[in-house]
Amino acid sequence: MTELQVKEYPTQPLKCWEQAKNIRKNYYEDYLRAHEKGGLRWAGGAWTFSAIPAGLGEDVYCVTGEPYGATVAFFKDFAAKCHDATEAAGFPRTLCAYMRNYWGSILLDKYILTDGTVVDGYPVPDFIWQDHICCSHGKWYQLVKWLEKKRGKEVPMYCVDVSVGYPTDSDIEEYKVNYIVGQLNDGIEWLEKVTGRRYSDQLLCEAVWNEIKATSLWAEICALNQAVPAPLDEKTMYSLYVMGTLMKHKPECVSFYQTLRDEVKERVRRGIAAVPHERYRVITDTQPPWGFLKIFREMEKYGAVSVGSLYTFGLIGMWEYKPDGTWSPRSIPPQKPQTREEALRAIVEWTMHKPEWAHFYLPEVKTKMMTDIVKQWKVDAVLLHYNRGCEGLSLHIAENRFGLIQAGVPVFPFEGNMGDERDFDFAGTLARLTAFFESVGLKKLKE
Amino acid sequence: MITAGVDVGAKFAKVVILRDGQVVARAKALVGFDVLKSASEVFETALKESGLSRSEVQKVVATGMGRNAVLQKPPINADEAVSEVVADAAGAHQVVPTVKTVIDVGAEEGRGIKVEGGKVKDFVINERCAAGAGTFVEAMARALEVNVEDMGALSLKSANTIPMNAQCCVFAESEVVSLIHSKISKEDIAKAIHDAIAGRISSMVLRVGVERDVVLIGGVALNPGFKPPLEKELHASIIVPEFPEFVSALGAAVIAANPTR
């Protein structure tokens, strides 16, 4: 095939890549070995108020469910065993794929590390600290508790109800904040009771402040991707945003995002591209099919780069509309909280502005955020993943498609599943993606 | 200028040769296990019909799911490959210049394409199962013990409506067997099958919207039993051009003649 001549940008690997790999590796190993170090283990979702258990001490380690489910999905052989185990236990394959991967891991009594090493004996948490963000999250750990009980382990569980909607105005109503803060106050008493530990408000304040800084920093990093050429591609961003889903309240996360932010700024200054032949910019939506990230490499053959998504930007990153109408990183509060009450109010007010809430409540708000990303990040088209593995984030996605089309944005929808490879047709999706690229006038640069 | 379009589909390979925008030859044959060999034989037949040699054809564009099998491979040596969606749009525009919506139903795949001036504006393709495509009719014809060519005419003899599932070939076949055991007439079952396919295709096409003129192409367009229920589902009259199964190959030939289009 004749190679088309297009502009080639300089590119280079991220310097902090190894650091990112090590942080993630240590995170899963720390959870596994927490008891050997005299520490505590807890389990819960990536959206949960993870800064709250941090008040129990610096030797408290968690593993968050969704990233763990995604890690399982990446290793397809292990994922297949997890699916078999959950289906054999009577759970339907239409349930949340992360949840099924997680349950499967418990049912198999095996734990997987980031390099694919499968360890015998699933590490039982000392307690579960969860919040109800969607119908699956409401049941996820209830079933974990039940599965552990069947193995003779009693795991106490606390759940926070966060169903107060998404604040479209800049401020969230006081009564909604009070409702969640009240549950967190009760939760702290519950944590002291079930662990027998004395709770430190000072550690809580540190953790809350870390979380606010880390999530604002991630948004700042994503905003740098407005540059042409994009300094980061979304496939790489998946390995970086994950720190925020694992340990957004930890100083390591803040420190890593500061390092990354500085490096990405430098890449923008020097015009370093993630994809050397960038000539068509797309964004995606919702979690990708984790077992098939190679689809991003196929896109690069057309000079197409995914510069992110509302999901990658807003699952962890905190954003707001500025007076000039731009969607920008959320300004952090003027000062660090000093008391338990201040810390709880600060983290609730901050967290409830997470853009991803709009998925559940207000499709038109999500569409507006997506169209604003299209404008600000100079995006040519949107690839929408109709993700059969996640009811929550797929909710209203067809409405988002209509909204984007009405706004004049080319949209390519494809069906798949973030965590169950049986629901993703790689060859078929690639054929349709090829047709889409051809329909917008792109030709393959090289094989 | 002399160009050719080669559409290597799931079941048939089709070739159209154009001389200055006019069709001078068409040929088609079943695709065998050796895709290149089958397509090459069809290409050779078309060359014979046109009285041309391969060297006189200035550019060849391939399309269809087997397009890469003939790309830069002798004896066809297609210069370029384009997706079915792009070829369908160009071909439909060639035969019906006012076309805004193209519906292509082939052996394994159904497509709905929104078109403007022969260019694709939006499109949708059925996912995974061929339940809404030609293979489905073939499978159901086997279950009914009727020649597939007779299925359309048979369905037009019925005025009854029997609900049927067209989401899965396997389940639908079981349903047909149940209907046979329930003493439902072959005419009624044949109509139910066509209604089901029309329902499935229309729900897919409606995702991109239906705007007149609507053109139906692909092998299934030859089936007289399919157009009436599809028109009913879409609330739109449908144009079936002459030689609907060659429209994609024609589009590829048109693209070959107009590389900058």
C-alpha cells in the first residue's frame, strides 16, 4: 500500500511511566500484604469517600473494585475463569462486568496482580466501605459480604447513599450536603467500632486535602491535552488516571500527578506528540473494552488519536464552568480543612461536583459537557461505546449520540463490554471503524 | 476512462466495469473457500463480456468483506480498497442521484446509510447476528422446505400477521418449526419471516433516520416479499434499482473513476 505523506510530530515515551507502573503494582501488593505489616484492609468502589477510612491510620490499605475488575478483564484467561465461576454460581452474564470479575475472583479464591501473577487465596477485607452510585454498586458488596460469609468470614459493611443528584448550578444545596455528611459522621463512629481503632481527624483532614488536590491536578493534566499535537493519547491516559481511582486521597497520588503535570506541560512546550501522525482527533465515552485496547493502535494507522473522554477526564478529574464559559479544572478551596466537620463538608461538596454524576441524572448536561470538550479539545468525532458491561455509565448514551449529532459532531457508536470479551467483536468493530474513517475522508497511512 | 469495481461479499463476488461512466459489463458468482480464485473468475467473466483486457482497465477498486483478498493481488490487482458503506453511497447515488437513505441488505449484513451527494453522512451496521439478512431467509426457507427464490412470492400470498422473532437465526428456526407444527400455512409463515426481517432492518435504519429518496440495494432487494413490509415499517416508499446486488460494485467502479470525490 502506498504510504501517504503527512506531517510527523516528534514523540517520546513518558519519563514517569515506570513510576506509574510501580505505584500501581505496590498498591495491589500492599493490600495483599497489609496484615503481614499489622495493617488493615478494606474494600469498596473507586467513587467511594476513600479519605474517610484514612483517619484510621497510615497502615490502612484498600483495593477498589472497578479498577480490580478492569485488571482482571485485561488478563483474558483469568477473566474467562472468573466469568465461568460467577455463572456457575448462578449469576447472569448481563450484570456489571467489573462486579462479575470481582466476584469471580473471590469464588475462585484467587487474587491477580498488575503483572498478571495470580496469587492463591483472595485477601479478605477487614471491612467494606462503599457508596451507592448505581444499582450495581448498591448490591456489589452486599454479595461480597454474603460470599465471604459462606467461607466463614464475617465482613462488616457500611454504605453511603449518595443519590442527591448532580448540581447544575455552582453550589449544591445545603440539605443534600447535610444528608451525606451525616452519614459520614455516623460512618466514622462505625469505623472506630468495627476496627477498635481511635480515629484521627488530623489524618482525615490530610486525606481530604490530598484528594482535592489530586483530582484537580488530574483535570489540569487533561486540560493540557487541548494542545495540538496532543501530548497524551487516551490509551496511555488509562494507565495514569487509574491512580486517582485507586488512591485519590494519598500523598503518593498528589505527588505523582504533580510530576506528571510538569512533564506533560514540558511536552506541550516542546511539541511532543503522543501519536506522531496525528491528523484526526477523537474522544470516546465510558470505559473501553479493556481486553482490546489494541483498537487504539489500529486508529493510529489512520492518523487518528483519542485525546480523552468525559470518562477519562471526569471520573477522577474535577471540573467547572468558568465565567467565560470554558470547561476547566475546578479551583480548589482557599484553605485546607482543619476539623472533622470542615473536612467532611469539603469532601462532600467537592465530590458531588464530579462530572460523571451527570451520566446518571442529566443526559443533556452530559451532552453539553461532551460538545464543549469537542470544541475546546479540537475534536473531530466521538466514538461512543455502548458498553453492555456497565449499566450506569451507558445510561442515556443513545440520547448523547442524538445530542452530539444535532450539534454537528460525527459519531461512531459501537457495542462492546468493558470486562467481558465475549461481548466484543473486535474484527467487526474494526471493520465498522474503518468504514467510519473512510466516510470522513481518512485513508490508512500504513499497515 | 475504464474502471472496475469488485465487490467481494460474504456469499457472492460481483464485478462491474465502467467505460466513461457507463456500465459495459456485470458479472457475479458464488464465493468459494478460495476467495481470490472465485473473485478472479468473476473478474475474468466481466472482462470477457466487455471485450476488454485487464491492462485496459485503468483502475480497480475493491469493496466488500473480502476486499483485502484482491487488493494488489494478481490477477485482479485492485489498486485500492474501500468499505462497503462508502461504495454503497457512491453506487446508490449513481443510480438514483436524489438518494438520501441507502438500505443495503446482503447475505450476512444489513446497513443503513444516510447520504448527501453520494457521500456518507452517517451509517449503521447490524451487530453480530445475520438474523436480519439474506442468510436468515435461506435458513428459514430450508425449515419450510421451500426454494429460497420462491419465498418472496409465497409471502405475498398472505395477508395475515403472525409475530415472529428475528433477533436470532437459531431461535427463529425453532419458532418456524413450532408454527409448522401448529398448522400455520407456509404463506403465513413466509410473510411472518419477511415481516420480522423488515422489523429488524427498519429499527436499525431508524437509528440514522429515514429521508427520501430511500433506495434498497443488495441481494435481498431482489426478493419481492421484502420491500412491502419494509415500506410499511418505515412509512416510506422505497426505490429498488435495476441490478440492486451490483450497486456496491458499481460504487467501487465510480470511486475508481473519481479518485478525488
